[in-house]
Amino acid sequence: MRNLKILFSYLGAYRRDAILGVFFVSVETVLELFIPVIMANIIDVGVPAGDINYMLLQGAYMLVCAALSLVLGLGYARTSARVASGLGANLREAEYKKIQTLAFGNLDNYDASSLVTRMTTDITVIQNAVGNGFRPMVRGPVTLIVGLIYALMLSRPLATVFAIILPVLAIVLGVITYRVSPLYRQLQTSMDHLNGVVQEDLTAVRAVKAYVRTEHEEAKFDTVNTELAGTATKTFGNAVLNLPVFQLSMYVAALSILWIGGRMILAGKLGVGSLTGFMSYVLLIMNSLMMISNVFLLLTRALTSVGRIAEVLDEEPFIANPAGDLATAAPADGSIEFRDVSFKYRADAAEDVLEHIDLRIESGSTVGILGGTGSGKSSLVQLIARLYDATKGAVLVGGRDVRDYDLAALRDAVGIVLQKNVLFTGTVRENLQWGNPQASDDELLAACRAACVDEFLDRIGGLDGELGQGGAGVSGGQKQRLCIARTLALNPDVILFDEPCSALDPISTLAIEDLMSSIVADRAIVIVTHNMGQASRVSNRTAFFYMGDMVEYGETEQIFQRPNDARLNDYLTGMFS
């Protein structure tokens, strides 16, 4: 029921079309159902009396009913198309906007392929259910109710046949729906798996070719494809069980009514026309039941997809803006402070990624963060930009808790160059203006010079050069420098570098290090690096992390020449294990 409410709530401006569609189909169905009554009158009244005028009048009524049904059917076709496409667009937009509000912690709960499936396949399923099922969804119940009323008007004894058949069919339909409903969820999950393999393979196609792993990837694809095929076979194999059951019921009902009706005609209790009209209603009612059954299956699958989409729509963002007046517009300066900060990515995680971190970084200073893989270095810088929230303690920027700032204002003030930065399809200018859409060409070119992008900018077409999908038109090192330039164009108070030179040559690395020294001024720079030489060259102070703990923090010269902790000494001397 809840999923149905969600479905209706996203009709939006298309509610009027939905209501009109229901009206068109209902009236169309009633008019069509009136035709067997007219036929019975012609056979039982007009033919025995030889009244041509009466038969012509009844025939005119039939033509009017047929013509009106045609007009109403065309009206329905237009409204249903608008409802299906509009509903799909509204759901897709709502889901997309919701995803944009989610924090990294929320997105960690979903595979990227699953989110793609929910925005594409699941919404297509809903659109098909509405587009193809809207008519029978209305027509089936109306045909059943009105058909039974007309059937009772023609012959109550014959109508009792339905009192036996309908409950049996209802039970069968309920059993089939109960069995198929969980299978539809399995089907969409199998689709997630298939999309995941395809997405990964296309993303890593160069690595697949380089390592000659085509056969391996084909085997992975065959596995998930076979899984999807097996699930689909099982699902739809159960779903079509309603067809033979309804066909059998139709034959039993027809034979029963012919036998009972024939005896009533012989007894003079029923006219031939009435029996003919009643048989028409038998077919209409049984077809309506078939439509209702198919609609139930369509609706079951659609509601399964609605439930999957609702999981995303109901997701509460782990990170949100403070309410109303509590939001601080922007940090006063670039100072950073960690006060007894502990952090874990999942609430149910056994151990913290960071434990009881106390750290202060002043504006105008450059701090290097050293440590082995898994020591918590990258997690630390992501807390500053509030990509994640600290589990315990507080992270301050400009003397205020980051949770007190408007998110947009905070992230405008805290520029971050992640280890795995990405570029977007479009021009160099469009990518550089991501953080600062108002940046002039002069400002963009200055950022390019600072990040050594000017060395290759002309070769890729200048600011108007197309970068290709995901920056496919540039090398890894060029992509990294463009990402640094994008951060510089933002002109932030804090710049966080997470392995910024990992893809750069020594000459470019030295240029970026010179840049760090030249731009520090009244901003804070934090650089996470495995390169000890780089940390010693660019940082005023250095912190060493080990297994989530900040082992030592002090002046860079002291850290490198006179370490106090044995673990730091082992790390610097290459004896670290």
C-alpha cells in the first residue's frame, strides 16, 4: 500500500491526465458492455415481431456506442502516454536529486550499478506497467462489476455460476502473486549484478586488454548473464501460470452456462437472445478477470521497483546543512583543529579508522601527513571537507565546528584534490569552472600556469579543448594537473592534497611543490603523501599516523631528523613493517 501511495504522490501535474484516463476507460467500457443488451433486444424482440424500425433503431444505438468508444479510446491513449512518461520523469528526477544530497557514507551502502539500475530499468518497469497496464487496470474491474450487473439483469440463475468460479480464481491469483513477488526483487538484483560487471568491464577495458583477460571477463559476464536468465525464467514461468487456469475456468463456465441455459430455453424460461447476450458477458467477464490477473502481475513487478526506488528516496543523508540561523556563512580563516576525533566509516564497524586525534593546523602553514597504507591519512582530510562526519569529537575550520557551516560555503572554503579525482565530459573551461562558475578566463589561465597545465594546454585545444568522456582525451598526469588547477580556481582558504603528485613526473612534481610554497600565504595546506622527500621539502610541520593513531606531530625538521617514536624512526629508515 505504501508503494502505491509513493507512486501516486509522484504523478504531480499528471494527476489530471490520470483522472481523465480513468474516466475515458470507464465510460468506454460501460458503452461496450451495453452492446450485448442491445443485441439481445434485437434477437428476442425485434426478430420475432419482424419490426424493422425497432431493429434499425437498436442498430443505431450500437453504432453510437461503438463510435463513442473509439473517441474515448483515442483520448485515453493520449492521456496514458503522458501519465507514463511524466511519472517516469518525476521519479527519475526525484531519485537523481536525492542521490546528489547523499553523503559518501550513504552511497557506500549501494553499488553504483544498483543505483544505475534503479534509475533506468526500475523506472522503465514502472513506466511499462502504467503505460500498458493503465487501461486493463481500469477496464478489468469496471468490466467485471458492470458485466455482472448486466448478467444479473439478463438471468439471475445463470449468474450464479460466477459465484462459484470467481472465489476459486481469486485464490489462484493470490497464490501466484505471493510466489512471484519476491522473484521480481531477485530479478532486479540479478540485473544489478549484470550492470555491475558490464560497467566495470567498460571502465577497465584498457587493463583487460593489457593483461589479456578477455576470457576471464567473458566468464564473469556469462556467470551473471546465466544468473539473470535463470531468475527471469523462474519468475516469468511462475507468472504465466494464471493463463491456463483462467482458460480452464472460461471453458468450465461456458459449458456450465450453455447446459443450464439450454435447459431454461427448453422450459421457456429464457430467450435465445438472452442466452446469446449472456454468453457475450461470460467472455467479457472472463477476459476482464484475465486482465485483472495480468495487471496484478504488472503491478507486483512495478511495486517491487517502486520499493527499490523508495529505499533511495527514504535514505536520510548522514550529512546535512544545519537548520536556519545556525549555519555559519563561511570560515573566518584557514585554521584547522581536531579535538579528540574518532571516526569509523560504518557504525557497526569493529574498529575506528581514526582514534582520539588532537591536531591543530594554523593558517599560513603547510602540514605533511605521513603514514602507511590504511593508517587513516585520507580519512583525516575528508573529515575537514565534511565528506564524512567525525564519529566522536569535533573538527573545526576557522575556529568553528564544520557541522555549523553551510555545506556549500564550507566546501567553497576547503578545496580538495583527491587521490582519485575525475574530470567530466566537456571542455577544459567547463571542468575548471566546476568549483567557481564565475571564474574569468584570466583566472582560469592563472590557475593553469600554477598547476603546470599551460605546458600542454595549447596541445589539447586551450580552454575550449574537449576532454572526452571522463577526461579520456588526456593522460593520467595531465588529468591530475587539471584537477589541481580546478581546485586553485576556487581560491579556497584551505587546500587539501591527497597524494597530489602520484601521477606526475619529477619535473612536474617539483613545480607543484613550488606552487604549494608560493600560495600558502594566509591559507592552510595539508598534503597527504607517501613521498617522504616531498613532505620534508614543502611542509612546515609533519604528522605521522599509524593504524589510526597520530603517533607524532611536530616541526618537520625534528620529525625527520630526531623522531621520538620508534615506529616513526622505522618508517623513515625503511624498516617499517
